[in-house]
Amino acid sequence: MNTIAAVDDGGGTVPGTARGATRPDGRRTGEPVRFVALGDSLTEGIGDPIADGWRGWAALLARSLAPPQTGVGFTNLARSGALTTDLTTEQLPSALALRPQVAAVVAGGNDTLRSGFDVERTTLALDTVLGRLTDSGALVLTACLPDPGALLRLPRPLARPLARRMRAVNTVVHALSVRHRAVHLHVAELPWATERHLLSADRLHPSAEGHHLIARGFHDLLATAGRPLGPAPVPEPTEPPPGTLADLWWMATRGTRWVVDRSTDLLPGLVALAAVDGYARLRGTTDHQDARMARATTTALTTLPHPTHENPTSPRHTPGPESPTRRLPAPRRRGPPTGTRAPRPDVVTRDRLDEGGADGGGGLGAGVAGGGRGAVPG
């Protein structure tokens, strides 16, 4: 757990509000904004090294979440390898104890990389975390994630089941972001597979530049919604990127452990899924796999209990009339254009959940009903 405290420098109050008054978000003016991040290695900051460990998009955003005279108290609870169920049992209690005004919840990627992936379990865990944080008065930030199989350039028979799972998680995150009025950033739409400089040496986590892009995306969303903020994070890191030797050293130490863990957990199950998928393709029944996944994901979402939030228009929960979403623009290219853009992820609204939902098979993933596309309001 990493904590960064930036206190009021004594330079005054937020313009237009008397010092010591209570703001609509429940914070008294002059108090630092309390920001907590929950998640896995992406939010921990893997891929953005600094002298004493990792920094990452959440720490970059934290420095910009309030005007300079206010300050931000930031705690990063994210842990490498965390599953969505780990967020409910390990990170959520600590987060609630900190009484955050802003909470980032970005998770689910590790769920897709486990042999026992269950979309219903992932849905329940994320709904619990988002619901409890929203009920506590926090403004919640969420993001959808890119397909790990595409990032790792796995062979198609192995990549297809992973893609199914990632579509499932993203469908769930999109729907829950609407349900809990979260500020949602479409991280999955960045061209991770074609803009190599956005990825770190392991091809699975953002590079320092990728982390900066995510931080700016959230800052832009919050600024558009009218939330008082500090200056936006810089577009690119000021530090030079790690050299080839540093990347190789990381892969030979920490990266190797990840590969070994996934080889003993994910790989056997993934090979079995690939065999089932291949057999279905030979028989021409791949659509049946997709239909089973659609039913599983839709059921997981539509059987959730009714949320217990306060008035949906309460400014404690929303930075404006609606919680915004954002699709990030393509980053500045380095070198000649690749000529290829990453596919846009499937997005659904709550109204479309009853249309048959998402693609996948046997409860292992989801996409959008009928292959169509929707949009999250806001």
C-alpha cells in the first residue's frame, strides 16, 4: 500500500467558497481531497518505474485531482495479481475506512487469466465494490481493459477464449458503471497492439507513456464535468524510458515469475478451452458457444439486487447531471503510421442487457448482443 499526502499550502480556499464550509461532495474546504485506488498491477503502476518502485496512472492523476491550494491525500491499495474477489475481501474494507471522496476501481483482467474464471463471480464482486464505495459518498472511476490475448499476440486458438472473457468483463464494467453512476474511461480503445511504445517490456502493462495517457484521460473527464482540479498531468513522462537492459532485467526477475504462475494456472485450462473452441469451429457451432456466454453474462447482470444509492442527482455521487464517459483519442504516433487501429470494444447500456447481451461460451466471457454496438450515456 502506497500513500502520498499533499496538504493545504495555506494559500487560501477553493474560489467562491468560504474556508471551513461544507462542499456539496461532503468535504470541508481547505481539507485535502481523499483519493483511494483499488485494483491490480495496472493500478499499482507496473510499467512506470521510479526510484523506489512503481508510480502509475493513479499516482499521476492524484497530483491533479484538486487545486494547488487544496492538496490531495492519496492511498494506493492496488496489488499485483489481485482478483476482483480480492478487492472485496482485502482492499474494500481499507478503502472505506479512509472515507474517500474519489475512488478508482480498475480490475478484472486477472480474472480472465485464471482457469476458474466465472463471469457471475466477477460481476458480484465488482458490483459490491462499486456499490459500497458509491453508497459511502465517493465518486467512482472505472475503466474497461484491452484484450490480453491480443496484447501478448497469442495464437488464435488460445487468444479466442481470452478475448471472450475480456469482452465479458468489459461488458460487466460498462453496465455497472451506468448502474453506479461511475466516471468511465474507455482504456480498451487505445491502440495498444499497434502503438508499441504504449506498452512496457512484458506487453501486458502500459509503459510510462501509457500510464500518463490514462491519467490525462481521467483528468479530462473530470474537468469536462466541472470538478475543481489542478493542472492536467503532462502528456508524456519527463524521465527517459528504461533501456533495453532494464527491461530484460525486469523480465528475467519479476516477469519470469508471472509467466511461471500463469503457466501452472491458466495454460492447462486455456489449452482445454482452445480444444473445445476448435472442435466447435470444425462443427460450425461456435455461435452456440457465444450464445451460452451471452446468457451467462446477461443473467449475471440482470439478477443483481437493486442498488441502494441515494438520490441519483446527488452531487456526492456525480460530478454533473450524468456521470461522463470518455473514449481516448489516439496518441501521438512515433515513426511511420502503422495503418492499423485497435478495434473499438463492445459497449452496452442497461436497456440493452435484456436483448441477449454478450458473446462467449459456458459462462467464460461476454460481448454485445447480436454483435451490435451501444454507448454508455454521459
